[in-house]
Amino acid sequence: MAKVISNVHLNEQVGLLEVECDRTGKPGQFYMLRAWDTFPLLPRPISIFDITDRGIRFLYQVVGEGTLRLYQLRVGDNLTLEGPFGNGFPELNGKIALVGGGIGIAPFYYAAKSYENADVYLGFSDKPYLVDEFRQVSPSVTVDVGGTILDYVRFEDYDHVIACGPQGMLKAIQAKQAAEQTGTNIYVSLENKMACGVGACLACSIKHKSGRKKSCTDGPVFRAEEVSFI
Ligand SMILES: Cc1cc2nc3c(=O)[nH]c(=O)nc-3n(C[C@H](O)[C@H](O)[C@H](O)COP(=O)(O)OP(=O)(O)OC[C@H]3O[C@@H](n4cnc5c(N)ncnc54)[C@H](O)[C@@H]3O)c2cc1C
Ligand code: FES
């Protein structure tokens, strides 16, 4: 059982939750969160936003009942966390770009803290949030509001690009990779629906170059060119 230390509402849909718990996990991994009894039936996967000296922070956007329950949590409330799950981001050397669209920015704060000198690109559809926090952990933070953050990323400037965001953005990254042929290693972190989080149910199955893969245990981080978005 974990306890809520803070739950800051950044706007009407997005919150930053800090929970007191074991501080384990690497960038790109996620936890299954449950802050309710029987409904919704399943816990919800949320990426590690940050590991602090007190616990773990999660950045979430309300899209349905589960994330609404997270938004309603108050200081001192209990919730259960299972994890950390998933492969997380690879260990990388060289010049790195972290590209987040919408709530897909969530895994990149801890990543920016962990990689040395990674550039961060943040795409928002509306008013930005947490930009100053990202500036404290990255030498370069580029922000776009209402446009296409990918337009700012020059693949040839990087050895590695990691992206997380809506499927449309990840497909656009694949198209850019195929068109530009820069040799940059491109990774995508998928946020498709999950049920168990531990490889037991196949709810998160994706089409991959080498057959079906489970996003929860084989991913959620894959090489971009190996994923097929149906
Ligand atoms: C590995 C992983 C990491 C994630 N990290 C984060 C994170 O850090 N912060 C965050 O806010 N969200 C994250 N997500 C997405 C989050 O898990 C879902 O938004 C959440 O499970 C929705 O639950 P809900 O009960 O609020 O909505 P539901 O009632 O389950 O769904 C409400 C609506 O949202 C749609 N929806 C549900 N899940 C998704 C999804 N994964 N992608 C697109 N649409 C969806 C449904 O189709 C439905 O229309 C992550 C997902 C994965 C797989
Ligand atoms: S969520 Fe059950 S196998 Fe991945």
C-alpha cells in the first residue's frame, strides 16, 4: 500500500501525484495503479514521471474513470502500486532527443534527469505545464503549443531519439525516419491499453516485425521501425 504525499492539479485534466512507496524503477518503466476497490475492474498503467527522495511521482491525464479517481485523491489517501513493469528506456551514449506529445511527456522527466545532456521536446495541444521543471533537468527544452513538435526535431542532430505520445505522432515519426534515412536510432514508447501489466492476458498485444509482442513485458519501448501500427 502506498500513501499520497501530494496531488497537484496542473489544470482541469492533468495532475501530478506523489506517493510514498519503494523508490524503484528506471526511466520508461511504469506502475499499475489502483485507487479504488471494485470499479473500475483493473488497475491503470502510469509511467514513472520521477523518483524523489520520498517516493515516486506520476503525471496523469484524466480520460476516464480510473484517471478521474487518481485526480480525486487527497493527501493521506491510500492506493496500491504494482511494478515497476516494462523494459524501460535503453542505456544510451551520444546525443539524445526525448520527444513527448501530450501526456506522452510523462516518462521524459526522469529520463532527462538520468541521461546526461538529453534535449527535450514537449508538444502541447493547449496551455503548457511543467516546462520550468523540465528546464531544470535538460540543457535544451523546446516547446510547441497547438502545432507539431516533431517539426522541431532534426534527426540528423541526434544519435538517439525516443518518442512517446499519441499514435498519430508515433506514425509520423516512422514516416520521418523512413524519409530521412539519417541512421539515427529511433525508439517509441507505446501507451496502448493494458489489463494485467505482467504478460498474462495479451490485452496489450502489438504487431511487431518479429510477430506479436506484449507491450507490457516486451515493451513498452520498441525500436520505431519494428512496430506496425494497425
Ligand atoms: C505503459 C503505459 C504508460 C502510461 N503512462 C501514462 C502516464 O504516465 N500518464 C497518463 O496519463 N497515462 C498514461 N498511460 C495511459 C493510461 O494508462 C490510460 O489513459 C488509462 O489507463 C485510462 O484509464 P481510465 O480508466 O481513466 O480511462 P478508460 O475508461 O479506460 O478509457 C477512457 C477513454 O480513453 C481511451 N483510452 C484508455 N486508455 C488509453 C490509452 N492507453 N491510450 C489512448 N486512449 C486510451 C479509451 O478508449 C476511452 O475512450 C499509459 C499507458 C501505458 C500502457
Ligand atoms: S497487459 Fe496483460 S499481457 Fe500485457
